[in-house]
Amino acid sequence: MIISFFSGFDQILIEVALALAPIFIIVCFYQWFVFHMESEDFLNIIKGFILTFLGIAIFLQGVYAGFMPIGQKMGTILGASPINWVLIPIGFLLGFVAILAEPAVHVMNEQVEKVSGGYIPQKILLYSVSLGVAFSVALAMARILYGIPLAYILIPGYLLAFFMMRYTDETFISIAFDSGGVSTGPMTVSFILAMAIGVATAIEGRDPVQEGFGLISLVALAPVLTVLTLGFIYDKLYKNTQNDENEQSEGY
């Protein structure tokens, strides 16, 4: 069982090594010619690269061996069910929890909190992105079930995003579009995409390629809208706070 689970692991090791090699070479180049860090500090960086290499490789192996097969199996069974409408609430729940387990989202949220000095807490940003992806996956499932054209959702969605940008702080605009990028990570793409393909396969007249990859475009859009909404709320709260402070100062 263990041997079958690690089938194809050698290929994953090669792919991860090729992906990390350019970054490692650049770091070594700057260490030798620019940084000149202490040996102990540079050794810690090398240890970090080794742990990252092993972690990504094992993570991807788990995704390919576990998440993708079960996701496609769930989609096929539920798509063929007479009560396949349950895919909409199930998609909402799965979209929410998948982002909670997405490594890239946690990294971005942590960096946002650090750079903003705690002004944008990572938990608030995490739940905003999670809700956006949850709605997008639920909408994607409804689109597959009822044959809604993708353009009917994407075009109004991006027009709304561009409109909201006029009333949102530039900081949140940047975070919003980055949130859309990091949301389409290995957890979301592997499990949710496999599930969507399974649903499209089980429903007659649906193209698995078109319906499945359309889901990723929705996942990338929804966090943009929710984070822009968060920025709009932050801006209103900040203005209200400023007005209250001005009123109190005038009272004195």
C-alpha cells in the first residue's frame, strides 16, 4: 500500500527540484558576490531550502494520490444523483475549508498583517478570501448543473470589480488581485477542480474541460470582490472614526 501511494514520487521530486533550482542558484549568487552572510546564517537558508523541497514534494504527492481521486469520485457520484442540487451547498462548504488549508493564502495574509502593522489582521483577510472562494465554488456548481454560460458571470463580475476599485483604497486593490492569484493554489485546484470535472462528466451534455477550468476563473474572481468589499468597509469605518474624533476635538 505504501509503495503504491508513492508511485510516481520520483517524477515529483524532479519537478520540484527544477522549480526550486533557479531560486537556489540566485540566492547562492547573491551570497557569494553581494550578501556575504555568516556561514551559520547561510547554512540555515540551505536547511530551509531542503525542508521546502521535501515539504512541497510530499504535499504534492498527497494531493495527487489522495485529494484528486476522491474529489473526482465525489463529483461523479453527486453529479449523477437525483438530488444533485446539494452540490451547491457542498461546494460552498468545500470552497471555504479548502482555502483555510491553502498554504499560499496563509503566507500572503501573514505578510499583509506584518506590512500593514496589524491594521489588516490576517484572520479577517483569511475569512474574506474563504467566503469569496466559497461563493465562487457554489456558483460554479450551479453553473455546471444548470448550464449557465461562463461569460454571463465573468464579464459582470470584472465590471463590478473595476467599479469597486474607484471607491476602495489602493492598498486593498493590490491585496484583492493578489488574493485572486493565491486562491488558485494546489489545494483548490486539485480537489475542487477534480470535483467539478467529476460533476461535468456525470451530467449529460457538459464538457468536463470547459466546465472544470471555468471553475478556476471563478475562484480567481471571487476573492477580488470580497477583498475590495473589505477595503470599502475599512474605508467607511476609518472615515467614521475620523469624524467622531473631529467632533470630540471641536467639543473641547
